[in-house]
Amino acid sequence: MRPIRRTGIRRAGLCGFTLLEVLVALAVVAIALLAAMRAAGGVADNAQRYRMTVLAEQCAQNFLVDQRLSKTFLAVGQSTSACTQANVPFTVAVDVMPTPNPNFRRVQVNVLDASGWSAWQVVAIIGNL
């Protein structure tokens, strides 16, 4: 009986991965994970910025609605007030300017967060009701 002859797979080096192949695979995986982490970080930053923008918009809209409901005609000038939405403090800076028609005022509302970043800005025309 003849001994079973191996086909030479072991001699050809096909039975496993070389160190170089493993290192290349690890490098590819590391680059992919790094890209995924950067994308996830960008999504988290955008979500936080969107949240701040929505809260700042609520401050501006609350100010404008309050002015319309108070039925007082705004005096020309600048003023600031504090506003808190969802435990986040904002500063509402209002600039009231006259218009060619004396029965209307141009109201520019700028909502700033605690760092001074302008989170929301809106311009409205309010009439003397």
C-alpha cells in the first residue's frame, strides 16, 4: 500500500494568513471604524444644534405672541430679556424700528444662547391694534 501523498498545500503557504495580510485587514477595519465614529459624532452635533435652534425659535415666537396679545404698541428702541426653554437659558435681544407707516413697527428678534451664539433670528411687522 502506498502512503497518502499530500498535495502540497502546506508547502505552498495556503493554510493560513500571513502577518502582512492580517495587518492590512486590521488597517482597513480601523479606517472604516474611524469613518463611522466621525459620522456618528457629526450626527450628534447636528442633533444638539437642531435642539438649540428649536428652543430658540420657541423663545422668539413666545415673545412675538406675547406682544401681539398684550395689545400695546412697541416703542422704538432696543431691549433684552431672559427666556428659558427646557432648562436652557437664552437671551432675547429685540430691536424695534419704525416703518414708513406710523401704525406699524419692524421688530427684529435675535435669540442668543449662553455662549452668545445667535441661535435664532426673526423679523416681523407688528401693527398698532
